[in-house]
Amino acid sequence: MGARTPIPPSFRPAYLSLLEEGVLDARAAEAIRHLESCDLCARYCRVNRLEQPERAFCKTGRRAVVDSFGPHFGEEDPLRGWNGSGTIFFSRCNLRCVYCQNWPVSQGGEGREVDAEELASVMLAIQGMGCHNVNLVSPSHVVAQIIEAVAIAARNGLRLPLVYNTGGYDSPEALALLDGIVDIYMPDMKYGDAEIARRLSKVLDYPRINRMALKEMYRQVGDLVLDGNGIALRGLLVRHLVLPGGLAGSEEVLGFIAREISRETYLNIMDQYYPSYIADKYPPLDRRITEDEFRRVLDMAERFGLRRLDKRHARFF
């Protein structure tokens, strides 16, 4: 399998500083208080999730729900390395994408409730498997539960970088709580047009909120930094899924990254869209993308000076 903890001995994850300063537990307690009138994603339900989780959009209460965890080899090259990215798949989501490929979990809520101690144990188990990072998948609605678990895991020896693997609809309040805890932000940039986002993901004002979130993520962690083996340690990694018929607004998305984030942004332009869930009711989402559609987006990236592209998912490179 390789080294048990395949990270440089000199690497220190961000959350250790907060632990040593004695503020990580306080940050966790503050995050839990936000659940009393929840603003931990950009939907701003303001529901008391401690008492009435069924009224929240995410249908998630005091405990996170985990569907599965373990080494994952389908992630970007700097995350998967040779031992895999240590993914924790959380159930539920703050988006309602009509083409979701993981809809039984994101919409149906498959999984099992875990308390903070058990979630911390999952993180430590991932480290014991030799994974390169702890990859928190669909974390936006469980920010408080994650921070609480990180505080426990860090006291018990967690030393892996944390990856915040999000749909990109994150609130400033949540990102403020995560500042100094997350090492690698990996947001989606799904859409360039708010009306398309409303129709396909049932969400309001996605481009504006998504762009604000990316600016804050970049402020916190900067461009993606790799070790000598090409493994990600800290920084921003952006995903953009190409949709049929140009529905993702790729030109607007890539132009924003180049102009307002950084031309050194590590970018995964993804070609693996296929019709899933109820996509057949929303043409042209009822078909895969064409080679020409994907190549056009690659050409856009080149034109904007975005050359730091992940090639793992690109059939057309």
C-alpha cells in the first residue's frame, strides 16, 4: 500500500494551529450554535435544526449522516495519488440537481447517522488506510458536525489535509467558521447563469453566491500547492462539469476564474456527464456531451490562459 501517512513530515494541516491555540473546540461550539437558526449554507433556511430538522432543506439534524467512506481513486490526480483520496460521502445536499448521478444519497438520504466521536473515528480510520487526505464530499449542510469531529480527531492524532468538496453554494458564515481548518477547497462552479441554475438545481442566485464563495476560499488558501510527488497539500481546486447545449455557461465561469481568481487555478474541466436521475425530462440533458462541445470548453480555457488542467477525466485530451 505504501507509506501509512503519505505526506511530507514537514506538512502541518491548518487545523493544528487552531488546536494548539486552544480555539478549535470554541470554533466547533460556535458552529453548533449556528444550527439553532441555520445559516450554514446559502439557502438560509433559519430553521432550528437541533429541534426541527425535518423543516430544514437538508433534512439533517444534530448528527451528520454518512453513506460511505474509504479510499477513492476516481478523484483528481493531486488528490488520489497512489493510495487514494479518503472520501467521506455525506447524505443529503443543499442542491437539487435534476441530473445528479448520486441521487439516492443526495436526494434520498441513504446512510447512517453518526455522532461527532464516530465521525472523528472515520477520519482517523482514513488516515490509517494510508490515504493522502480526508475528502469531505457534499459537506455544506454539515459544516458544524465536521468541525466538531475535526476537533476530536486532531486531539487524537489526525494529521491529513482536509478537502472541502462542495457544490459551491456555501454561505459566508460557514466559510468564516472553516477559515484555518480547511486545507484544500474543491468547489464546483456549475453555472454561469442564474435562471439555468434555478431550473436545473432548484437554487436561487447561484452564480453570484458561488463566485463570492470562491473568492473567499481563494483568500483563505491561495493557489494549489503540491509536494514533490504531486500530492495536493493546500489551496484551491475548481471543478466545472460541461453540460450538453452549453447549459453550464462555461465561458462565463472560466472567464471569472481567469479574471477574478487566478490563472494558476488548478481546474478540472469534466467530460463525464451522462443523463441520470430525472435528466430525461430536461432536454438537452437527456444526452451526453459531444466531443466538439468538450473541445470548445478546453479551447476557452486556453484562451483565458488557464493551463493548469487536470486530465484524469478528459477523454478528448
